[in-house]
Amino acid sequence: MLVQSVRVLTTLLLLSCAFSGNAEEAKGLAQKFPDGEVSSRSFVDQSALISQFTVEQYAHQSSLRIVQGIGYAVYQCNEKTPDENKAGQVARMAVFNILNPTATARWVDIASAGEASNGITLGGTFVSAPMLHVRDDKVLRIFFTARLAEDKVPAYRAFYKDYDIATGKLSGLHAMRCTIAKDPAQVMDLAVPAIQKHLDFLHGPGFGAQFAKGISTAGDFLVFDGQLYSTIQIKNSTDGVTRLLTNVLMRSADGGTIWELLGAPDPRLLTTEVKILAEPAMTQDSKHVYLHLRTNVVEGGYVLCKAKKSDLYSFDAPVKKWTYGIGRPTIVDYGKPIGIVAMFTAPSVSMGGAQMSRNKCDVVLIDPSYSRYTRAFSIVDYNAVNTPFLCLYRDEGYVTYSTGQRRLLPKFGTSEIVFSKLRREFFVPGQ
């Protein structure tokens, strides 16, 4: 019955593409790729639980790295409530063999409010936004956001810890540092005040002050051109609703201790009332760095901003590239013959019963010029396929995502993290 339902959904998807006038995409779905129904079902069926679901009520916002066949997935979780960013939320890491994830999974708590080391005491009631970087085959560096007791809002500043792969030991707390305004002498904590000053430098006096409600290490960490690149996200919100947000590109020559803040896309250039440029996936080529961002507005969709490598302080205006725009994008390059593959959250589909929202994700091929986006197939998971994170390992794509098998909340699916594989065979037809 479930396979039959997915078959119907796939047929409707094909008809929708043709009906909307996107004949090229419909043709691609029908002829260019293997059976999308089979690919979607295979992806969902092989997903394996890796979060500590026996004690957690909330698990979300994962990122993934694989070293020598061992998966490392960091995520934020809470054992006391199924809600996000509440007291008790910690950063946790699942460690597992990718060939037998659930049976081998063990967990390491990375950071929590109230802990103290290296002269730093984390204040507030929760930590958030853990992200992973593999320094080498011996050390992982885990970044996250938190606050000190005197800070005005949660997620006021960024920290990191190092994890020794061989011993399983964590380092103490370290504050992330940054330089701003093209001035190496201005070294500050990577926190709200530094980013506000840098935004003033980029976009004019007073611009940065609008962003006062916290930061997030929401972007992936990529090494290219001899340095480590990522973004730092900063927002403003009213009554808990975010309506203004951007991301600042940054790079580090020392593996992530001190960062040079670079350019930031200007959210004022969006045509929607809500001005959000959030949770970027990053790609690059010989001439440009590209940020693929969500606008969090359906009509805004997913957008692309780029900066020339000759001037990383200037981004062009955001250009809409894909529909919906709600949910973190994730992108990797599989290399030839597949190329760049993205996963974009799609509008939820109705399947009856106590379904979860965020239950559909488009898998999209992007050509090297970023001018043509082609849907290969769509993944539908009755329990939700929320906030996927793609990681390339030995030429194969692996994914972690949030789901809601236990139905602890009536929407979204944020009670477990699962691990799956986005196989190359999904994109290359058999001979």
C-alpha cells in the first residue's frame, strides 16, 4: 500500500511539472533518471536511527562527517521537552559505524548550559547550532553558539571544542575569535557586537544595530584555496518571530580559531516583506563563492548569492532558483558524471492520518553555471524528512535528517535523527 501511494505521488509530480509548463523537467523525471519512486523508497527504507531516542524528546539540526568509516553526527537535543531552544537543550554527538548505524551508535555530550572550563562558564539555559569540521584524521572541531551570564540574549556568541578521535576525549571550551572591517588589528570575540560592527562596515552606519537577537553557526564548514570557510548567521526578531536575518561569509587560516569576517548578502534586496537569508549551503569554483539560502517565505523560495573571489566583501543580489524556500538547503558535488546535487524542502504532501509536516524534499541537480536546476526525484517520508544534511564520503552521498517517528509534536518531525544514503545509482540510469 505504501509503495502504491508513493507511485501515485510520483505520477502526480510528473503531471504537475507538465501542467505547469515545465516540460523539460517533466521529461527529465520520466526519462533522464532512474525510477524516482524506487529511489525515494530506498532512501527512506534504509534510514537508521542514530540519535539517543530512548531518552530524548527533541533532536534536530544535525550535521555529519565520516572518518574512516565512522560517522559523527552532531545535533541539538533535549530530554525534558519536545520544543526547540528550551531549558535543557544540549549539543550532542552520535558516533557510529556507517555499515551498522543503530546497533553501534554511542553518544557524547558536547556542551550544555552551566558547564565551565578554560575560564569560560556558559550561561543561560541552552546551547544550540552545533556544526562539525574535520581538522584531520585525528581531531574533530565542533562549533556551537551559547551565551555568558552577562549576555543580553541566547546564542550571543560562538564557541568550539575539539574531539580526539582516538581517545574520545573532549577539550575544554574555547571562544571563537574574529577580525572585522578588513582590519587584522581588530580582534574580537565572534559575538553579536563584532558582527554588528562588521555589518556597519559593509552596508553603512546603523545597519548592524538592526540585528540584535542572536547568532548561529548554521552554515557548513568547507576547506578550499588553503583556508577554512563558513558563515555566521545573525538575526532580529519581534515577539519570537524572525523577520530580518543574514549571513556573513568568513574564513580562517588556522583551522577555525580566528576568523576573518568577509561579505554578507543584503536582505533588503529581497522583494518580500520578510527579509531573511538563512542557513546557507556553500559551493565554490575558480572565480566565485556561492551561498544557497532559504528566504523562509514560499514566494521568495531558495535563492543564490555569489561573491567574486577577487572581492569576497561584495555579494550580488539574491536570485530565486527554486520554489518554497522553507527548510535548510544542503548541497554537495558528486563529481562527474552527476555533478552538484541539492536537497530542498518541498511543500508537504497529504497522506492521511497523523502525518508530519516537512515530509517531502526535492532532490535537485544543478549545472556548473547555476543556470539550470533539474529535479531528479522527490523524497517523501511519512514521518518527516526535515533539515537534511549531505556529506560526501568516498564518492557517495550520506545524509542525516530530523524525523518524527514517535509523534511527540504534531508537526515538523524533530524527535529523532536518522542516517541514510543518497546513492549515486539514484542519478545514473543502468545500462
